[in-house]
Amino acid sequence: MSRRCELTGKKNSKANNVSHSNRHTKRLQKANIVRKRLYVPSEKRWVTAKLSTNALRTLEKIGVEEFVKRLRSVS
């Protein structure tokens, strides 16, 4: 399974490790993804979603109903 946020689409990115001598080597910056169980009152059921922590803040702002609508429009 990919490490990608279902709401924002945020994923891993590539970057460089930079040593004291200024040598650059490739590395991976992982997205901060968590699994979250959300209760959807209109459907009267629990939904599990993989979200970035930034998306969790957005979820608090827009609400679960709007979040589910956005998920369905993407899929």
C-alpha cells in the first residue's frame, strides 16, 4: 500500500542529506501519515482513512460529512 494521504494526496518526497563537507546523498522524506477511524453520522457507520496530520487539522475544520463528499468525488 502506498504511503499517501487520501484527502490531500500528500506523499513521500525526495531530498538530499548534506554532510559537513557539503556532500549530497539522496534520501526519502516520508509523509506523516496516520490511520484514523471516523464516524459518519449520516451513514451511521465508521470509516477508516489514511490521512496526513495536516489533513486531520483540515478535517476538524470542514467536518466529516464534507470530508466524505470530497473522498467520493476523488474516487
